Amino acid sequence: MTWIKLASLALVVVLASAGISKNEDLECMFLGYPDLEYDGFDRTEVLTEKNFNRTVFAEDTKSVVFFNDVEEDDSELDQYECFLQLSAQIMTKRGYNFYTVNTTKEHRLRKQEEVEKGEDTIHVYKDGYKIEYNGVRDPETFVSWLMDIPDDPVTIINDEHDLEEFENMDDECVRIIGYFEPGSVALKEFEEAAEDFMGEIEFFAVVTSKWARKVGLKRVGEVQMRRPFEEDPLFAPTSADTEEEFEDWVEKNKEPVMQKLTLDNYFNLWRDPEEEERMILAFVDEETREGRAMKRLLDKIADENSEHAGTLEIILVDPDEFPLMVDVWEDMFGIDIEEGPQIGLIDISEKEGIWFDMSQVNLDDPKKHSDSNFEALQSWIDQILSGSISLDDDDDDEPEPPAPPPTPKGKKSRKEL
Ligand SMILES: *[C@@H]1O[C@H](CO)[C@@H](O)[C@H](O)[C@H]1NC(C)=O
Ligand SMILES: *[C@@H]1O[C@H](CO)[C@@H](O)[C@H](O)[C@H]1NC(C)=O
């Protein structure tokens, strides 16, 4: 009896000191794992402009901050709340603290942390680095991403295992690799630059001639960028050796022509592009013969159009990797994704697209038709780049200017009378 009392008292004390309380009204569930339950404790705290800096930038802290612009009574909030609480139940034990910031109220804080108005997003602050999470908001994907955050912004390739890691990322994300003297100033500057791109771009370095040779670097100071689906690397200017010069160069070139949509980069790709960018969505199931043929065609398109990086953005989606989204996308764009590959110029926020007529390419015998397939798709891409195929969303609410009535030959038009 006394023991039970003491034990429950101890529990209350522990909870009080950790600042967590029972979250009575919130019903959350880990879906799919019968032995895993939400324990009902509230592990998030609200941050404001007043306490943000001293909480998040304090030494030896690891923070997850959810910036949201949502009304209190929005049902979306319950979903976010569950996502955070379930993730927190796993990750507070591993040293992470969970916070929310109401950006409807905290304008200055929103600007300070570079969050757009109306945007809901998650930042992780760790060892002085800020890393944005762009993945889908389900606890499993998020927790697994959080556990995988590397300790260092630059991975030094020193053995076969590191090399394998570097090579396995081919086509997955933008990678930067440099060859430096160990302990050099330039390596330090390279590391500083890498901090700013954590979670978005992977940085590697080699510090011996042996490993430099294996990754194809020739001279000390050489820095290359490898973008997915492009054969030739880009070289940083030989003069670049300061943090700022590295950053400028990466910033200018980091947009690949083609990227694959994944659970981890979802919200980084699934958003409206820059004004001058054209966004093309390609649904390609690589488990089908047609899909593989289409993928090879797109690889060639991406490689041949690398000069249009920053203007042309092709997002590759394997519907098999997003089975829950297939119906949503089919409804959104009025297309049949399961039938075969589809490619279209799209507008994310307007949820509309102009779809390429797939009968213009022959994917049944792609070897025989490789040149004509390439020409057909490239000519469609060229029309998009030149603006003769466009979604013109800005003009949607303005009526089309009426076509001038044909002037009968030989008669004067009214104006001239
Ligand atoms: C928090 O830190 C930023 C710099 O990171 C600074 O601009 C801002 O004024 C600080 N805010 C407060 C309330 O101290
Ligand atoms: C955020 O603040 C606004 C303005 O004060 C308020 O209307 C809204 O309900 C708040 N959202 C949450 C989730 O508390």
C-alpha cells in the first residue's frame, strides 16, 4: 500500500520536474503497431519571441520546433498535435525537446527563422545547426529521419563503407565533394558552408590522394557538385575557398533538373516553384517495362537539359512508393496513373496540369524508337520552356480578350469610317 503511494508520488514528481502533464482530451494512436500506445502525456511547450533564443540556442540542447499558422479550432491542429506528441514520446528519451510556435502571433520570430507566412514547417536545432524537415508528417518517417541526422555536416570518406554511402546516394540527392589537406583552413570553411545546407544537400570530403582517386578528384582544393540524373559533375571555381564563396556557388547551382519524390523530401518538392521555374511531374512505375523505358527516356532528358537547371524542374514519382496518394493525384489532375506513365506541366496550388500525349512516344519498343521518343518529348519540353505551352494561372480570372471580328476584304473596318 505505502509502496504504491510512494511510487505514484515519485511518478508525479518526475513528471512535474520534466514539465509534462497528462493530455486528457487528445486521442492519438500509433497506427499499425498493436503493442505501441500513446501514453497520453503532453510533451510540447509553446515558445514565444521572449524565450525562443535562450531555449533553442542554449548549449547541448536538441530541439524540434513546429512553426504553425493554424486556428486553435482547426481539425488539422489535432492531427499535427498527435504527430508531435507521438514523435515526442519516442524522442524526448533521446534528448530532444519539442516546441510549437504560433506564427499567426509571432511575426518577428517567424521572420527571424525564415518561415513563410501561412507555412507549417518543422525545424530541428542541434549543436548550433538548424535543419529543416521537409518530409511527410507521420511519426515513423519523422523519427527515423531524426535518428539519422549525421553528427557532422561533412562526411570524410576514409574507408570502403563511407565510399559506399557516398555512391549509394547517386540520383537521390545533390552531393558536394571536395579534396582538402586534413586540418586545412579551406576544409574548415567547407564545413562551415555545409552547416547551412544540412538536411538538404549532402557534403563529403576526402583528405588523402588514395580516396581522392577513388571518387575521381584530381587536385587538392577541387570541389564538385553531383546532381541526380546528370552524368557530368559541376566544378566549383578554383578560386572558391571561403565559406561564403562555397555557399554562393552551391546556392546558385543546387537545383537539379530532375529529382525523385521521397517521403523525406516531400514538402521540399511538393510546393510552388519559383516564378521563372516550370514544374513537370512524371509518374513512372519502374516495376513495369513501360515505366522503365520512360525512366530511361527521362534520364536522357534530364542529362541533355542540365543547362536549364533552375528553370526546368522535373519531379519523378513512383506511384508504388505513394500508394495512398494515387487516388488523390488521379482526382486532382484527372489522369490515370495506374494505366501507364504520365508526364505533365503542373501547378501545385491550382491543382491542375497539362498532360503530354503519351501516344507520341513508343515505349513498347524503346530501343527502336529511342531517337523519335526523345525528339517528341524534348520538343514538348522546348514548347514549355519557350512559353508556348503554359498554364497561365495569372490570367485565369481575366476574360480572354475577344478576337477581333474578321474584316471582310475590300470593305473598310468601322474604325476607319
Ligand atoms: C534572437 O536572436 C537573433 C539572432 O539569431 C536576434 O536577431 C534576435 O534579436 C534575438 N531575439 C531576442 C528577443 O533576443
Ligand atoms: C494562434 O494565434 C492566433 C492569434 O492570436 C489565434 O487566433 C490562434 O487560435 C492561435 N492558434 C493556436 C493553435 O493556438
